[in-house]
Amino acid sequence: MKPRKIRIEAVSEYLRGGTTLEEVGRRYGVSKVAVHHWVREHKSGKGPDQDAINRIAGIIETREGVMPDDVGQLKRELREARLHAKLLEAMIDIAEEQMGIVIRKKPGAKQ
């Protein structure tokens, strides 16, 4: 396999998730340091073949950064974000009860 193709496939595989730098490096016969360097270049936008890597990895780029194109992964991330928000709400409720102070800003308060 050509070095350019190895680089594209290694970065794409790592960005898809579910694997470590070491595993990707072993699979393509390069060091984990090389894979890390390639991934860092890609994320900074300075690496070659940006479009090819994104297309293979199933990633779309937005103004906020890089997002997976996989609906299942997006659903998992949304679920985790909702659970995190519920956890934070519960922590605030407990803190208000235990400390006897209002932490949340009252609606319509004067500024």
C-alpha cells in the first residue's frame, strides 16, 4: 500500500473511534507516534487529504469543529449530554437544599 493511502486510512480509522493509536499503528505498520502526528495535523487543518480523510471517516466539519456523520453516534452523544444536564440539575438541587441558598438565578431579576 502506498504511504499516502496508509496515512489516509490510518487517520480515518482512528477518527471513526473505537480503536487506539497503538492498534492503528500496528495494523498499518507505523508507530503510534506517527499516527498521533498525522491525526494532530488533520485536526489542525494542515494535513494533506483533508476531504478524503473526512469522507472515509464519515465526518462532517462545522464551524464548531469536527462532528461524526454516523446517526447512531450522534444519538449516543445526545443521550450523554442530556444525562449530564440532568446530573448537573440534580447537583444544584442538592446543593440548594443542603446549604439553604438559592444558586439558580431568579427569572426576571433586575440587572
